[in-house]
Amino acid sequence: MPQSGGFTVLTEKRVKSNRITIGTRGSKLALWQAEYVKTQLQKLYPDLTVEILKIKTTGDKILDVPLAQVGGKGLFVKEIEEALLRHEADIAVHSMKDVPTDFPDGLHLAVVCEREDPRDALILNKKLRIKSEELKVKSGQLKPNSEISNPPLPPFSKGGKGGITQSLIFSLPQNAKVGTSSLRRSCQLLSLRPDLKIEQLRGNLDTRLRKLDEGQFDAIILAAAGMKRLGLQDRITEILPLDISLPAIGQGAVGIECRVNDEWVNNLISALNHPETFLCVKAERAFLKKLEGGCQVPIAAHARLKDGRIVMHGLVGSISGEKIIKGYSEGGAGHAENLGVTLAEEILSKGAKEILDEVYKSGTPLVNGEISS
């Protein structure tokens, strides 16, 4: 492509100035993601001016009500998409787990950046963390004064069968109070530890960690990716294995949405796409779409590429954790969407529809007698 002052001229019809506006939520994590995209674009196009527009979404405004009780889809993206359609922003940077499977007319998912760790993280309060470190030192798993290490992303047993991986989840005290903003997480935890008291935890990462430090919880569960991106990985006690807590659809991945007909913008951001992550997220989102689920229901899936093939696990769980239906599928990388649909159909055939119908009927799901989100 021809160059002009270090900036790639992507189309002869381009009449805009070399400026692009990113629409994003205003949380620390959302801004980190927007700044990351800004930095990558400016590395590619030094003469490009990138502005960040902070937009407050419905999910940001409602902090005192569980998301499952609010209902609806797109709680963290709707207002940003409206800014795209009004041409107030050129691209929107999202956490993929917040993005509905359907887009407004005229908008599409153009890019998915390389994925961070997709797993969930267990963070214990100070008292329990000290105990867990002492336990690991005694057992030889941890040398004195060394940081708690987490294994790389492990192979997941085919079909989700076999023994459950060892985890500190099983070392939590009886009736421990665990904070999470996710029915997906709570149902999986309760399936293993029905005695746990799951309570609602909303707010940004700083707020959630502060509540833990104040003693409101014995432990909290957060996405490992967000903790790592904000430099808070030292607060992680354990990264939960996939067979303990299967992630949300798209967890750990950052997506870029834009107008379909804006050729200049689509070409500009295309270099940020990570093909492997895009395929895996595509399979997960096809799974979610077939189940007709949103991001506030107990649905989980994780896909990865192995030897050129997509390997995918998914599940649907009851709010109480008493029933969890799991499935496994694998296939060629060129059939990502079909793979996700096939896995969803398998899980539906095992009774997932009845579970999801019950979740949607409940309106304000209860966990251990408490409203949870």
C-alpha cells in the first residue's frame, strides 16, 4: 500500500483527517483495553491521532441490583453502539464476554485481539491466604517466601470426564462466604461445594478487592485476565483449573466493533486481529447463540486450537449447582461456528433447555437464599 508521512493510505476515497475515536466504558479495565488498542494503532500508523471517548453504559449505572435481575442483553455495550451509529465514535473496544451475539444493523465485530488468560481467579482474604501459603509450604508445593505459581493452561480431559483437579476451593472453610458477579461461576462452585455461601459482588476491580480486604468475603472470584492486565496478578491466590470453573464465552479476549460500511476503519484495524483467537471466540459465541443465552446466565464455554483443530468444552448449569450438563466437541478450524452449534445441540439434547427455561422464568435468581448476579 502507498505510504504518506508514515501513515498507510488505505483508500483513495478517504476524505477524513487521520483521526479515529475509540468508544469505551470508563472503568480502569475498559480504559486499559482502549489504551492498548490505541497504542497498537499508533505503532502501526505513527501519524494517526487516536482519541478515547468514555461512555457510561446501563451496566455501569446500575450497581445495586444483580445483573441477572436487571435482565436484557448488551448492558455494557448498548450506549457505545449507539455512539458508533451516531458517528460519535469510529470503533468500540469491548471485553468479548460482554458482547451479545447479535449486532445492531450496520455494526459488526471486525477484530478480536490476542487472548489473555481465559480462566477465573480465586482471591482469598489475607487470613485465608496466609493459611493456604502455609499449607502449600508444608506440602512442598511452595518454597518459603516464594510467590504462588499457577500452571500453564492445562489440557482439558475429553468429555470433561475424569478426576477433578486439585484446588484451594476444597480447602475453603465450611460455609465460607464467596463473592462473585456471575451465575456461571456460582453454579460451578456450588456443584463442588454446596455449603458455600455465594453473595453478590458488583463494582470495578478495586471495589471488589476492597470489599474482600474489609472482611465482607472469605474469597472472591474474578477473571484472571483483568487482574493481570491491571498489574494485580500478585493478588491472585490461585487460577482455577478449567474443570473447576469453565470460563464465560469470550473471556480474556478484547473485541473491536465498528460500522460495516466504513471501509477505511475496517482496513485500519484489521492488522490487530488475532486469527486463532477470532476462530475460538467465534465457536464459543455460536454455542451461546444457539442456546439463546446472555452473559448473565449459567452458560460457559472454552475453545482452543490444538494441532490445527478446534477443541471445545461447554456447559449449562442450574442456579443451585445441583445439575450441570457438560459437552465436548472438536473439529476443523474452518468450521468454528458449526462446531459451536453442534456442541450446543448436544447439551440441549441432554436437558439444558429445561434448565435455561427455569433460569429465565425465575427473574431474580436465588443462590443460597440470596440474590446473586
